[in-house]
Amino acid sequence: MADQAPTTLDIEQIINDILSTIEREREREIIARRFGLFERKETLEQIGELLGITRERVRQLEKAVITRLKSTAEQDLPHIKDIQTRFVAELEKLGKASRVSDLSAKLTKDNTRTDQARIAFLTLLCPSLVVIDENDHFYHSVGLASLHSEKQMKDQVTKIIDAIKKIAEPAAIDKVATAVKDSDEAHVAALASTSKQLATLNGRWGLVKWPMVNPKNIRDKIYVILYEKGKPLHFNDIASAIKGSEFKRKDVTTQAIHNELIKDGRFVLIGRGIYALKEWGYEKGTVADIITEVLTKAGEPLHRDEIVKRVLKSRHVKETTILLNLQGKAQFKRVAKATYALAE
């Protein structure tokens, strides 16, 4: 019951009680609108136009009110001690740092944008927390002030990014933690999650530009599925795997997947609807092309059973298909009983 109680807290009431401590209605309006506590966030210009003051004056008033709220947070601000205790407890579970959106998911029922905005506002008022505002490099994030300052959090994330760049491929968090010399793997993962330069998929972390951890199109998703499975798959199975994956967008049609398999040079058709990765050693071509390659590499005639055996290493087809090609194509000739060579 104790774990469930915080999720039933009336966050809206807490926000209203804190706003009620701001004496002037205009200042309450500025804070509510700037932080999106009831509706969408508004710019300094929008609020200034509404209230008939300059954007600079809006900025000054916002800064003054927040400074005042922070200074009285621990002594006089309603609910803040309880909320701070809950935030700290959740952050401990999340790895001592978190995106605000992830923290909000633990504390609110629906985790709407308004919920996230309210949680973000409350974290800003808690002395025990450090907040990183969203920018080009970081998501809106929060961490424990007892463990690191804002600068220290950012520096640690930079070290994680550098370590992953040096590893040069998607890696499990234990490998990343070892590289940055931090034994707390949950903490490393939590810090990594705050960076817009990093992504994770299937338990591995990498740069956001790497398709293996952040596939952006159907072709990349197909590649990840084949790579993860480690074996050729029918396009129907690839479609099913994508729909059951952790990808952000996975509502794609089987036909679209088949079209991309045909067009992308990374994928090789090796049987009826069965595709493999070219990097596994497969080459494009018909069954007859593969027979030609087998005989060329052998440099001598081969028994049909040996030809079948070698062709089946790179093609998922029936033996009869190979034999029909061997016997019915002009580029092959029988030179002895059940033995074939390339025609002149």
C-alpha cells in the first residue's frame, strides 16, 4: 500500500496550493502559463501581450517568483517536503537520475504533458534535486543533488558518450559502466537516458545516429531484426518480429517490408520469400548463378550431390530446384555420371 499511495496524490491540488502562496494574481498567471501547469506552455511574448507588459518584464517577474518560492520551499511551501521525499525515493529506484517524463510516469496516472509540466515545476522547487532544462543535448531531467550538481551530471553524461564512441558499437550497460569506471550500472543507464545523443534498444546503448539502437526507417528496422535473430527469415516473420519489437513506430505493412527488402542492397533473397544479410556472406543471384559460382570456385567438375550441398549453404531452396537448374541450363554440362562442370 505504501508504494501505491504516492500515485494517488492529487498533483493538481498540490500545484494550486503552492500557487496560492503567490500573493499577486498577475504573478500566479505568469507562473501557471510559463510552466504549462494547466494548459500548454506559453512564451514570454505571448504572456506579455496578454498581460500588457514587455517580455523582459515577464522574464523578471518569473525569475523573482521562482527565486522566492525556492527560498521558502523547505519551511513554508505546502506539500513540498512530502513531494520531495517521494521524488527522492523514486529517483533512487530509477538510478538516481531520470528524465522528467519517466519520473512523471511513476507519479501520475496518465503521464500527460500537463502532468509532466507539473512534475517539472515541482522538481524545480525541491532543494534536494538538481534539474537540467531541455536543450539540444539533454532531455528535461532531474537528479539527486546529494550525488551531483547540474554540471557534474552533464560531465558524467559526456564521459558516457565518449566511452560509447570509443567502444564504437552498441554495448550493454555493464560494458559502458566499466568503461567510465562506475560500478553502479543503474546510475550509468539513468544518466545515459538523459542525453539526446544516446539511445538504447534490446539492452544495448549507442549513439542516436546508429540504426542498431535507433532505427529510423523500415529498412533499418528490418536490418535490426535480422541481425538480432542471426539467421535468414521469411518476410512474413520479419513483419511479425517488427510488430512485436521495442521500436517506437512499428505499425508497418507486410507489403511495405517486402518492398524494402527488395530495394535495399543489405538484404539478399536466398529462398522463396526468405532473406538474409549480405554481410553474412550471401550474394545476390539466381540458383543458376550460385551453381556457376560453386563450380568456378571448385575449378573442377563436381558430383551433383556435392553441388547441391554447397548451394544449400547460401540458398534456402529445395534440392529439386537445384537439380532442375543443373540439368536444364545451357551453362552446365554433364561430364560423367551425375557429375557436372561449366560448359565452355
